[in-house]
Amino acid sequence: MFPKNHIPVIMLSAKSTQDDVLAGLDSGCVDYIKKPFLQNELLARVSTQLQLRNALKAQLQASLSDSLLQKILPLSIIHRLQSGRDMVADDHPSTSILFSDVVGFTTLASAMQTKQLVLLLNHLFTKFDTLVDQQDVYKVGRPSSHINPSHVRAKEQ
């Protein structure tokens, strides 16, 4: 994927041997045009590179959107949304909702080192995930269930 600030570079050169062209492409340019060149050809190649960049950018954004949706919605709902259906919700005649709270969490958290707290939360969420998988239920909330250990080190320093 292109970095945010990537500008496609098209090399325009009087050097025209195959080795020159390959060296130019190996240097990182996305296209190589030999002199003399046709203005319309250059404009067409620039247009193509910009279209490719925009298409890759759109693909990356769609991939990120899909990744986010998969973290918060069931796959069947995502497919319905993407297909353009008006009604994406499921009807469940019998539904139970569990809200959980760790009693005294604020006091407990303030008395623990950050790393200990992260380990405790990861353990707790892992247990919940195991139960959810065993019972074949859908868990709506995932507050910080995937904590990056590098964030812990950064906060402790």
C-alpha cells in the first residue's frame, strides 16, 4: 500500500537501454518513459498512476472499515449491510443480556501497578471469551480486551 504522502514518480530520461530502464524502476519509480516522449502518453501514464493510487487508497480504507465492523458486528450483519439490504437486524424471540461489573474496580485498580492491572483484565476478558465461545453466544462489548503490552511499558516509563 502507498504511504499517506506517497507521490508516484514517473522517470523521464534520455537513457534508453534496457539496463537504464530497469535501474530506473529499481530506484523506486513506478514508470519509465524514454525521450523523445509524447505528451499525451505522459499524461495518460500520470493519470493511470493517480487512478491506481486512489484505488489502492480506497481498498485500504474499505479493509480498515471491514476490520472495524468485524470487531463490533456479527459477520451475517456485515454481509447484509454490504449487500445494501434495508433491514439488517435479526429477530430473536428469546434474548438475554448480561451486564457485568467488577465491584470495587476503581479502588482495586488504583492500588495495582499498570502491568498487574492489564494482566488481570486480560485474564478476566479471556475467561469471558471462553464462556462466550462455550455457550455459543454473541458478545457485544469488548472494552480493551486486546491490550497491547507496549502501551503498558510506555505508561510506566
